[in-house]
Amino acid sequence: MVLAGDERVVRERFFPKLARVLARVPFAEELVAAYYCAFDGATPLKAKGVLLAALAYFVLPLDTIPDFVLGLGFTDDLAVLLAAFNIVRTHVTEAHRTRARETLSRLKPGAAASA
């Protein structure tokens, strides 16, 4: 099943990739909010599928525009994420966004290890 495969890939690769590219990704909060929404038990299956597909596109190494291309590398990832958000925007809650901001504050360089 594609959804199960995307879920496994996203669970394994999302935070390691985010940690590597955090300084270069201006839409990190939206990415992390999408992650929390995708794994929220209250999110409908269709919305989960859309979000997991978008997040899998972010974590997988094959992109339309490779991530290492300075200035353009994440534009395709952003386009895919924005399209997914447009479809499922009512399911990404303020709780997902708050948790995303808290997570990012812990991941940013210089953040206290106990945060």
C-alpha cells in the first residue's frame, strides 16, 4: 500500500533531513505542522495520504529541482507542500502549528539541549 510506504519513509527520514536543511528551508514551520497533522489520529485518511505524499517528496532524494541548487533547491518541495496544504488546510490545526513551532525552537542551532 502506497500510504503505508509513504508513512514509513516519512517517519524514518523526516526529522534527520529537516535537521540537515533547516537553515535553508524558509517553510520549515509548515513542513513540521504538516508532519504532525499527517500523524494525528483525528486527521481523515484522505488528508493523511495527501500530506504523507507531500512529505515523502520532501524527504526522498529524487526531486524535480535537486535540493543542493542554491536558491532554487526547495522551490519544488514548497510547491508540492503548498498544493497539499490547499487540499487539506482545514485539517492543519493551530495545535499542529504550535507543536511545530515548539519543535523548531528545539532544533534550531543554539537552542538549549533540554528544550
